[in-house]
Amino acid sequence: MYFTDRGIEELEQRRGSEEVTFEWLAEQLRTFVDLNPDFEVPVERLATWLARLDEEDDDV
């Protein structure tokens, strides 16, 4: 188990039953980076990965 799994598990437990839009998620990511600029690169990588998930299906 990675250290980050604890945060992911907490997110799932606290908010797992909620439905959100990608617009809402994008706004939360922007706010997080504004408050934590050192995390700009990892957040950018995560956002890009999420945006391109369907492209991986095309390569298979």
C-alpha cells in the first residue's frame, strides 16, 4: 500500500457516494494548486491523465 492510498481511501469513505462533475473537479484542482503551488506539476499530470483516459482504450 502506498502512502497516498490512505488519502484515497479517506476520500472514498467520506465522499464516495457523491456525484460530481468534471467542471467541479477542475475548479477544486485549481483551488488546490492556488493554495499549494508546489503541487502544480503533479496536479497537472493527474488532470492530463484523467483527460486522456479514453485515448488509452483506442491504443488497445
